[in-house]
Amino acid sequence: MPSSTTTVRGACPHDCPDTCALLTTVENGRATRVQGNPAHAHTAGVLCAKVSKYPERTYHPERLLTPMKRSGPKGSGQFTPVSWDEALADIAARLQAIAARNPEAILPYSYAGTMGLVQGESMDRRFFHRLGASQLHRSICASAGGEGLLHTLGAKRGMKVEHFSQAQLILIWGSNSITSNLHFWRYAQEAKRNGARLVCIDPRRSETADKCHEHIQLLPGTDAALALALMHELIETDWLDHDYIARHTLGWEQLRERALQWPPERAAAVCGLPAEQIRRLARDYGTTRPAAIRLNYGVQRVRGGANAVRAIACLPALVGAWRQSAGGLLLSSSGEFPVQEATLQRPDLLAGRSPRTLNMVTLGDDLLHPGSADFGPQVEALVVYNSNPAAVAPDSGQVCAGLAREDLFTVVLELFQTDTADWADYLLPATTQLEQWDVHLAYGHTDVLLNRPAIAPLGQARSNAQIFRDLAAHMGYTEPCFTDSDEQLCRQAYGTEVDFDLLLTQGFAPLAVPEAPFAEGGFATPSGKCEFFSQRLQDAGHDPLPGYVPNHEVPGSCTRYPLAMISPPARNFLNSSFANVASLQAQEQRPLVEIHPQDAAARGIADGALVRLFNDRGSYLCHAQVGQRARPGVVNALGIWWHKLSPGGGNMNHLTSQALTDLGAGPTFYDCLVEVALEREGAQAATAPPAECAAPPRA
């Protein structure tokens, strides 16, 4: 029989700014290779190590390929195969019984296991809107930074990423671009070859910091103090664009007064930096054109995260950097995409109901809440898809305690039996990106991408949209929108705003966006200006100016837990995705915490030693990597490993808290104090912390 080989255009579905265009080689119905599409300018034929292993993930021997029903105790991971009809009928009956009492007792839980608009936020939203279930505030990654941009620039907009190649100064702020934004790094390297100076601002000496001209290794959560000190120096030395400030900003006099309270010496004490390093950075930024800032979400995973983003986002307007296409700032470009959300998600199916909204960051507390007049009904059913909350949500001990409730009915749509899947009552097998239709936006460039299925679904796997479509039918929902196919949903995502025929033909379609979006102002704020002063924030009872908001758990403030812990991603994982792919596990080898030699010596810790990180929320067993990646007083726990793949059956999120950010109600993963001890010492956290170390309240 003759062999058949085809190439199928697609898009990477994972939570990364690059949203790469893919080419999948299919031989006799089997995907044999996934590579970057060289025709797509941003991808340029290059993929990260993770996504290039996609066939290994798709054909993983542990793929879930049939519906499964729990057959053992909760959390045992014991399941028995069942038919789709049996699973869907039972799930529908259980949800209908709960909804008859109060549909808000049902909670969906999802995030960015796929970034696709169809498999991530279309038929699922229709289903839960029709049901009247609780809404979910999907805040676990970017909500604080998004709020910071909203109240300063007016939207998630900024520089075109390709213009970084023409900058003469690039501040890479809160980003390990080599690991998490590879294609931006290509533009930064081009700029460097053309004489640009690269500065990395990050508490960790990352792989990116190694390749920059300078590394500014500040303490976690102090970015706003650094930005305010830069403003101080810009004012004192008059490195300002007074014309741009006068015509295109709001609240200059108020911001000026605040910034003058932050001389470099004050910020240096807060940030743990030499004052002269702050002065030098201000001089570079104030005197170099074009100057560009690649801001990423690492800065906003602390209590003052939104204010930090606000403060940094003010800097380009002060020096008029927006005048040039290679100047300004980029955090996210997602606000450029004309997604037809109402068409995809159909909020009209709520029919006038206004269900409560629960925050995904506080899942642990919310699952354990008995219900009250203020909270609403106890959560009786949890439907999880595109996420692995047992591993990725903060305060894992509380999350798992909630999942262990015998009276909680849990349904998980998954590719593998993850930590969360172990707690399910039903597991429903989902498709991978190679097996489904989807359409994508990006937050690191401005091209729409289409994903075509390259192969037939393996086993009995079904796409997320198909599962919710089938579940709606079993619930008796007869609205025509529940019969839209996945391909039809792809067409609806952008309506007439994007040429779908072009997507079908080449797999991507660039948006028409300005080369220099704010060269003449035109910000999306109420005033049309860059808002140093936000009336909206003042009206809501918040500080209208960007300011430094100390961490919930301030580094150096607690003698019992003297080390600040941040948890940046391991190079070969993406959150908890890919953690079970053998070739990538081999690259990572084992769970690690980076610790500075000074801190290691004080604790008798040698390189490679098995250590326990602990605080009053829990503990985490991993191996120490002693070196200069960590600064004194800070440890870097690289993640995210599944609990079941770690030596102690946990990960760093047993230590993180459910405390929230200043704006946006986001998580504070990098706002966490711990101690580290050799495991043989048997160090354990006590049950009651002293008042100075008490767990912070939600903010």
C-alpha cells in the first residue's frame, strides 16, 4: 500500500507570548514531526524545545483515551472505563440535581491549558451560561498586570514586537525571555548585534540575564520602588520630553511630587541594590533613543503587582519614547485582537441572571467554605478543564483538602491523569492541538492564527467544545447555538474582522495595527492620554497614582522564615504542562531550588542535597542547586512539577498563599517567605506562627 505524507498548518496552543505557527508532518495518519512554520515571520521556522516534542506528548503511553469513572477512594487515582453515553448521562443527571437546588453551587475551573478561543472559551461558556453556574474570575496569570495597563495606557496594547530589533536600549523587565519568549529574544539579539544595550531586571540571574550587558538583581516585589527612583532621576536631571508630557499625559504634577520622594538611596534600601546602579540605569534610559521596555508578568505576582506595572508603564511617556516605533513598552498585545466574545460565549443565555463570581486563586478556601449569605451556596460540583489546580493553584494543601470532600462532585477533562485528575469522579479524555480545530490570538505579536486538525482523535478522545456540546444535549438544551461545530466556532471568533479564507490558505493573518501606537497620544483611557493619575482608581477608593506597595510577606521581615521564595518556570515545562514528557523530564532531571552559596553555607547545604522548603502553609521536598542564580536572601523554586512526580509528593505551591494583588485580584506566587533545611534535619513548620509571620489576609 503506498505511503501518504501530508503537512498541516496549525498554531501552538500554549500560554506563551509567541503563539507560534506550526507545520505538522503526517505520515499514514500519524503525526511524525512538529516544526515552526518558516512562512510566519514571528515563528521563522523555530520552536521551543517543549513544543517540538509535541508528537511525544500526543502519543504518550499514558494518554487518557476513554471516559473513566472513579472506582476507589477519593484521591486514590483508581478508575474504571465507561462509555461516553454512561458518563455524560450520569454527569448531566448529577448537575441537573444540583442546579435544581441552586445552579451557583456548580463551579467551572479553567485557564490556559489551551489558549484557543474555541477549545478554551466558547462552547464551555455557552454551557455554563445556560446552566446559570457560578462564574470564574480567571485571574491566575495576568489580571494584576492587565489592570495596571488598563489604568495607565487604557488597554493591553504596546509596541510591535518586531520593532525591538531597532532599539538602542532594551530593558527586559521581569522576563526570562530565552525560556518564556524565545522569538522576542531573536529581535533583542538582532538589536544587540546592532549596538543596543540590553539590561535584565529580575530577582533571579536567569539564562536571559547571563546574555545581557547588565543584570539588576532586585528583591522580589520592589519593582515599583525602582521605577519611582528612575522617575526621580529623570526629573532631577531633566531627561524629560516636556512636550509629550504636556500634550499626551494626565496627572504629571501629582506624579512628579510622588517621584521626588524616591531618591535612589531610598529605592536602593528597598530593592537591595546599589544606588549607583539605579542612577546608571536612569541615565541610560533618559539619554538613549530609541529605548524600549519588554515587561513581562513576573513583576505582578506580588501584592503590589498592578502598581508596579503602572509605574513602569509611565516611564515611556516621561521620556517621549512612544514617538518612535522602536521605543515604548510591550507587556501584552492581546487588546489589539477584535475577538467577538459575545458571539462565542453567548452571555445572553444567562437570561437576566447574575451568578456570583469566585476567584480561581482562592479555590482552596472556596471549596472548603460551607456556604453563607455573603458567599452563596457551598460548591457542590467542580468541572475542571484546561487546568491542573491541584498542582498550579496556590496553597495546594487547601486545594487538595477541598478536592478530597466526599460530597464534592468533580469532573475533569484531561489528556493525562494529572494531580487534579486523581481527585475526579469522572475523567473525560480530551484531544490535543494536533486533533482539533481552533483559532488563536497572541499576546506577544499581532497575528491571528488558525489551527487545523492534523490527525484523527486518538481513542475516544473528544475536543473540549465537543464534550460541552454533548453534555448540553444530555442536559436537554435545545438552543441552536449548541449545535455549532468547532469549525463554525472558528469562523465566529472574529466574524468579518479577519479574513477566514486567508487563515485557511496560509494559517495566519496579520492585524493592521499602527507602527507606533502612541506617537501622537491616542491612548485608550477615558482622557485619551497616558494616565499617571487615574480618576477611575480614585473613584473606586484606590490610590490614583502608581506607588510602591510592599509585599504581604516582606523579604527580611520574619526571622522564622528569612528567605523570600519565587517560583519561575523550569525551562522545559510550561506551568504543569509537559512535566510528564519523558524527554523533557530528562532535561530537567529533578525538582530544584536554587540557593545562594551564602544561604546554603549557613544551613549546611551542599549542592545536590535533598532539602525541605517550609512555612506555616506546608512543605516541599526538592534538591538544592547552590550557585549565583539566586541572590542572597532569595531562593528560586523552579516549577511546576506534578505532586506525584516529586520526591515528597508536593511542589512549591504547598508554600504559596491565596493572598491577592493590589488590583485585579491576582495571585501572589512570588510574595512568599520560607525556610530551607536539610531533609535529614527533619525541619517542620510549627502550627502557630508568631504574629510577625502570620499568613496575610486577602487583598
